[in-house]
Amino acid sequence: MDERVVAVIGYAGAELLDIACVTSTLVLANRLGARPGYRLVLLTPGNAPVACDSGLVLASQGSLQRWVEPVDTIVVTGGLGHEDAGADQLVVTHVRRLAALSRRVASVCTGATVLAAAGLLDGRRATTHWRFADRLARDYPAVRVDPAPIYVRDGRVYTSAGVTSALDLTLALVEEDHGPELARRLARDLVTYLQRPGNQAQMSSFTAAPQVRDAYVRSVTDLVTTQLDADLSLRALSAHAGISPRQLSRLFVRHVGRTPGRYVRRVRTEAAAHLLASTDRTVSAIARDCGLASAESLRQAFVAEYGIAPSRYRTAHRRATRVVSPP
């Protein structure tokens, strides 16, 4: 095989970044020596240009309903137009047709709606953007929707979370096709710190800080997520907020659902998990950076939060994660 044809399925209201993360990554893979390389085509209904949800218009390279050339991988993009695309029988029928002829099927973000409408996710575990996961589960009960991971592989079908998780998905596809060394080179050239494992949560304590209106709680969560190695005892946090420890505890339970101490432990442990999976730093050094007193303190926090020792977590994630040594 001289090339692998990757058909990206576009439609009105597609997300441009969904498309670009996939196509730019695969083009760069070609430049870095992927053999067989990738040939990218954007297929749209009727071969018509598509207006992305940003307002920019993309020219099509082929008609979705008339494409008959062999396809290695189809990738259905997400975007604000995903529900209309999933309700369009022309789109659904020909996505199903191309999927039957392809080695591999994938969706980015809300593109999972189109795969689900085509019946391609029935009985499978799948993910989508966390904001739309409940709707996908409600509308397609035959799909086992998991809103947490960055991407999911179930057999030959891949689904990914929101927008830039398409980069993680595409790196995983390249690794499957060409091995980890090319995927590592791609990650470096794309200036992405690491290729995140698919089972890493979409929403971490850093990207999903509690959306609360209470100014006291908000000031404390901002401090915790930016200064992990500071004194984050209840006394120090209440002094930072300017209220009593008892009042801060009550506010945290009301707005965050856990005490300040449990919140601090969660954030520190999650930061440690990220460093364990993405660097080769020692457990003691990671514990220190995350504000934990010792490797044993980290172990206890890890077991309490994840039910697994830090060493086992690192071993389990090494295969899926690019290990980067700090400068």
C-alpha cells in the first residue's frame, strides 16, 4: 500500500479545529517519514463547500455519497452542526457505507452523534465532549457513553472528547500505524508536552475548577491550583480567605462537595498523577513538588484517591504516555 486514505467527513457547522488537529498532524507525519503515508480528503454532502461553525468556509475534495475509492480511515468531525448531521439520512447512510469499507472509524468530539445515528456505536463504549455526553446517552441508549476519557478505542472504532483531544487521538492512530518513535517525534514537532493516555480524564481539577459564585471559595481554589507546594492547611487557607476555618469548611462543603482538606488532597494527587505519567522524576521529587511531605505521604494519598500505589500507576501509564525528562 503506497498510501492510507483518510476521509474526514465535514458538514455545515463543523468545528474547524476538529478538522485541523487531525489533518495537520497526519500531514506532519508524512513530512517526518510515515510510510505508507496518509492522503487526506475532506468529503462533504454533494461535494459542496462547508461553512464551519466559526464562519470560515472549507472547499470539499469529494462527494460523501459518490466516494467509491478505498478508504483506510474515516474521521467524522464534531461541531455545532452535529445534531443536524446526525438527523440527515444522506450523511448517516453514507457514513455507514464508508465505515463498512474502511479499516478504521473515528469521531472527534460531537462527531460521535453521527456515528451513533449510523448505528456504528451500538453496544460499544464511546466518549464525546463532556458537555454533550448526557445527551448522547439519552438519545442513543444502545451506546455505552463514558464522558470521562480523552479518547476510547472499542475494536476498530475510536471516539474522542472535545476539540483538541483530536490531537491525542491522531497521535494514537499514528502510533498504531507506525510505532511510538514517529509518534514521539510528532509530539515534539507539534510542541505538545506529551501524548496523553486515552483514559486520562477530560476534566481535571485544573481545567474543571469549581464554578462557584462564592468569592471566598474561588479565591482558595485559585490558590490551591497554582501553589501546590505552599502551606495549604485549613488554618492557612482560612487566613488567605479572611474567614474562620469553620466558615470556610461549611462553604466548601456547600459549593464544592468536599472539605478544603479533601479538595487539596485531590488536586495534589491529580497533579502527582500527571507527573508520574508524563515525566521520569522520582516519586520523592514529585511528592515535594506537589506539596506532599514524602513519598510515603504521596503513596497514602494516592491509594486513598485512586486505590493504587504511585509505582503501579506509573507502570500502567508508561506504555500510553510519552515520558519526558525535565530539563
